[in-house]
Amino acid sequence: MSQTSSAPGRHQSRECVVGNDGAFIIEDLPVGTPTYLEASTPGFWSHRQGQFVVPAEGLDGVTIALYPAGSISGVVVDSSGRHISDTEIEVKAEWWEKFGGGTYIHEEQTMTKGDGTFILEELQAGGYLLRAQRKEKTTVWTSGWRVEPNPEDLIQVGEGQHVTGITLVFDYAKYKKNQQAEEGA
């Protein structure tokens, strides 16, 4: 179980243990702070609950229902439709969530298998923007504006839904050319 507190300019997460009866206690919540609650456990997610403003005596009687996680699976192909058998190709999924007056981007990622297939598991219900890219050897930090995707570009995953048969096209010839140039430098 996790709890997210939102205050101007910062977000906090706390975890707690849920008893066999489903009861939970989250300690030391800041009084007067807008708070959102959500829960997860392997294979399950909840919808974000809130906004609660925590009174001095705390919150009581909050119920959070879990739903099964979903997945997206498919294959990465080159521009001619051939499966890419390179395991250095990463598939990323961005899920855009609006709450508390802001938009938050959650990223999930996985690597392709030797036959070019991929599976993104443990996904929350929502719309995902997928892309295939070369696995970077270094972490690159970027800043600036990101444009929210068009809804028609998103792969929709329902509660517990397993979306299959997705095909991502990757410019493999350009990738191999850049890789060879890097190795020769």
C-alpha cells in the first residue's frame, strides 16, 4: 500500500503493511496537507483516491479496492516488417495521469527478447504511448516541455486486460549504422 502526499513543489510516498483483514494504518501524515491514496501489490493496482486534507485526528474509514494489473505484448519490426532479433532494443510505455491539478508521466520499460517480442507487465489501467529505442549505455537527463500525446496514439489497457499483437516499427538500419560509427570512433 502506498500513499502520496502532494504539497506545492513536492511529492512524498509512504508505504505501510496491510493486515490479513485488509486494514492499514499510514503513520505521520502531515496535518492539513492534500493527500492522495493508492495501493498496489504484485499483480494488482488501485485507482488513486482523494484529494483528502488530513485533519489533526487523522483519516478513518477509507476503502481502497484493488484491480488486476494489465499487460501489453507484441513485436518490434524493422521498416520492411522483419522481426528485430537484437536484444539491445528497449520498449518504453508512458502513461499520463492527471490529478491534483497536474499531469504526471509514469514510465514502464522492458527489453526485447531474441525474437523481437516484448511484454510490459504489471500495468495500471490507462492509455500508454509506446516507443522502441536503442538501449542507452548512459543515463541522459532532459528538461523542458513534453507534449501530451493524442488519445488516438495511445494503447488502451483496461483493468486486468492483456493487450496483445502490438507491432512497433524501429528504424533498425539507422540504429546499426550509428552503432558501427560509435564502435569505429
